[in-house]
Amino acid sequence: MKKKLKTRGIIPLLFVVFMFASFLLGTTYKKETDIFDRINRNMDIFGKVYKEIALNYVDAIDVDKFFRLGIEGMLGSLDPYTVYYDDKTRDVLDLITTGKYGGVGITIEMRDSLIRITDIMNGYEAQRKGLRIGDRVLQIDNQDITGFQLDKIRQIVRGEPGSKMQMKIERENEAIDFELTRQEITLKNISYSGYVGSENDGIAYIKLDRFTSNSESEVENTLKTFKAQNNLKGVILDLRNNGGGLLDAAIGILSKFLDKNSFLLTTRGNNKESEKKFFSKENPIVTKDIPVVVLINLNTASASEIVAGAMQDLDRGVIVGSKSFGKGLVQQIKDLNNDSRLKITTSRYFTPSGRWIQEKNYFKENKSGVFLNTESFQQTEFKTLNGRLVYANGGITPDVEIKLEPESEIHSALLMKDMFFKFANYYLENHPGIKIFKCTDNIFEEFKNFASSKNFFYQSEADKKLGDLKLIGSKKSFSSNYYDYINRLEKEISYEKSLEFENAKEELERNIEAEINKMIITESEQITATFDSDKQLQEAISVIKDKNQYNKILGIL
């Protein structure tokens, strides 16, 4: 009798569970159906508006450009990393993912309101045909580029490998025409690899500039080459100014330094099912007995921060430099059709300790009001594998922070006026045949005189404040004592400005050397030339050479 009563009690319970499950499924289905209904309704309205404007607006409309602006308007309400690429701009995406594009091997920049060639790659069409750094670009395919934005000019220069391009440049007041054939340009991911310090130190230095589909194999081959020499006593991985790239490349490179199956990363999208965990996938090339230092700075971002964050959280290497950029978002590339793609932010990433290192939280700001979730990340302190405190205050904070001196006002002003670039051209014209350039005291004086001959002048912050005080005085009936004080202050400011060249001498000399060497030696030689004055690199070498300091920083007992 009791058994029958129990059985009877189970049936209503199962019925309730079934009904509750049905309710949940029905609610979920209803929500999904509601979303699709709203999407379809909005798409219908959007299409009707677009068609109505395209056909009946008072002026003729470029329907392709109008459509693109509509897309950009929508994406503009999100984060800046969600971007639409059409057939005219998809080469930018190819460059990000593969490190390849169709071009002639030049870098162009705006210099003193003129478009000039600022770098020429070795072995490509521009170098073979005789283009030079400093050439002013006048026309491309008989089209005057005056007033064009840099991005537009780059789009014109790039194109299908094998296609022809006409370029007219100005050199020494003479116009010269070039016919160039575009090639597939392959950017190197590693711009330098070699030993640093003394020959017996055995410290390998790798400067990695981007994370593309080839980055992992390049790093692997480089590390194997060092290992084969049987002298590897430490590795410095330089990720300064590396803006990131592919997540897979970052995971692959981490696998060269960390034990197999080490937990590296978590990514999470807008629902729990989207969470993914990533682990190192192979036995490391650089084992734990070999110390590692990772160099970072403000321009270290994205995939670079994934590598730096995992190395720090797992106490595998010491992070040296200055605080990184702070990009804790992951993008995926979606093919829309044959001619267009969407790079869309699909998830946040979290370092092994659980840090989300995003500096600017676009979702929390929600200025456009499109974001429905209100998820916040309040925790700021986390612990590494050895129990060291690390922080999620935006970016990766180095274990050893070496802050470079802030850029002086005069340095910024000289850059804005292109004085370093102009002096480099002037100096090489008057000193041909230099093999490698080093700035001496005499050359620094020559640079100062050159700037003066070009009527170099700049308005400092002190000048601006002084101007404000003068303006206030002109509007008020102040006594003569006020104006006497202003005049004394003006003289003092003028005196201090006269000292700025000397006060910023070291900083200015570095830039003079870099600008001139860029015109006469290879990229690898340019990097070598900076070693002695690179304070962050020198600190990295010091940390690796001092085993006790290295272990102390990482909390190794």
C-alpha cells in the first residue's frame, strides 16, 4: 500500500518537472523567436529607408557609399574593433591575418603637409626601380593626390600582385615618372633575432612585431636555431610596439615556453556556452631551466598581452618595461560574401589568474545605449601560480617597470615640423657614403643650427599660459605692477626655452640617429644600433644574468 502511494506521488512530481522544463524551453524559444522577429522587422524597415533614399532623394546618391556609411553608423555604436571590410579595404584584413598584401614595398607618411616615401623595403619593386626615401609623391596613375588622406593613398598604391601602377615623384625639384608592378609583399614577423650582451652570456633576443599565421613557425624555427648552438642561457622576447594579431599564434608561441597542457587563457562571449579554455599543446622548446624576459610597452596590445599575461600569471618569465595598452577583447572574422567580411568582437579574454585587462570598457560606458548586459568586473587583485599579486587595472603591469623619460615639448615640436626627417636628407646630401651613423656633439650643434636656419619655432605650454595672462590683463584694469611681472615672466620663459635643446639632448640625439640610419642601413642593423641606449633591454639583460634577482621576482624559493 505504501509503495503504491509513493508511486502515485512521483507521477505528479514528474508532471510538474516536465511542465517546468517545457516552460523554460518555451520561454527560451519565445525569446529567440522574438529576437529573430525583431531583426527581420528592423531589416525590412532599414531596407525600405535605404531604397527610398537611393531612388527618390533630391540629389543623386552614391548607393554603395551610402550603404557603407549605414553599416559604419551601426558599428560605430559598438567597440572600435568591430569593423566592416569590403573589396576595397579587405587587403587591410589580409595584412592583419597573413602579413601579406599586394604593393610595391614602400611606406608613405605625411611630412610637413606633403606625402613622402619614408621607408623602402629591401628586394621589392620600389627599391629595384630606384625610388628613394624622401621622394615626394605627386601622382598615382595620373591622379593628383594633393589633399588625399593617407588611408586613401595606401588603398590606391595597394592592389593585385602583377598589376601595373604609374607614380610621379618629385626629387630635388625634378619630377620623375616610374612604372611599377605590384608584388605580393610579405612582412617579416621577426624583425631581429640574435644574441645580446657579451658573447658568453648566451642571451637570445627576439623582436616579434606581429602575430600572423606565420608567427608561430618563425618563432619555433628561431628558437630551434638558438638551441642547436648549445649556448642558450636565456631568452628575451621583445613585444614592444607589437599590436597583436591572431589568437592562435599567441597560443602557439606560448606553447614554446610552457609545459604541455598548461592553462593559458579563457574566452567568454555573451552566454555561458561560449566559454572556451586554451592550453599549451606541446612540449616546450625553451624549458623552465632557461630564464625568460618579456619586454612590453604602451603599444603592446591584444595577442601580445595574452602572451605577456600568461607568462606573468604562470611565473614563467619576468615582464620588463612599461604598462601595456590594455585590450582584453577577441575578434573573429566572418565572411559575408565573396567581397566583404566582418571583423566582430565575439568575446572577452581572461588571463590564467582570471584577469580581464581591458583598459577602456566600451560596454560599461554604453554611450549609445545598445548594450543590454550590465556585467561588471570589480576584482582588481589576482595571484600568480607562485602567489604573487598581479592586477587588472587595465593592461599588463610589468614586474620590473622601467619608465622612459616623457617626451619633451621640444622633441614633439621638432617631430611636428619634420625637422629630423629634413635634417637627415640634408646631412646625407652633404655627407654621402656613410656606412652607419652616430650622433656626435658637433653633429648635434649642426642639427641645432639647421633647425634655426629653417626658422624653427614652437609655442610651449608656458607660452600659451602667458598668452592667457596677457589676454586677462587686456580685459582688466590691472596696475603696471602686473605688466612688469608679465614681462619678467616672459623673459624667464624665453631663457628656459633656450636651454631645452641641451636638456633634451639625449632624446634628440636618439631620434637624429634613428632617422638617418633608417635611410642608410637595414632594419636589423637599425635595431642593433639602439642596443646600448635601450634602457629596457639593458635591464632585461641584467635580470637574466642575475639568477637570484630573477628567482626573487618570480617568487621562486
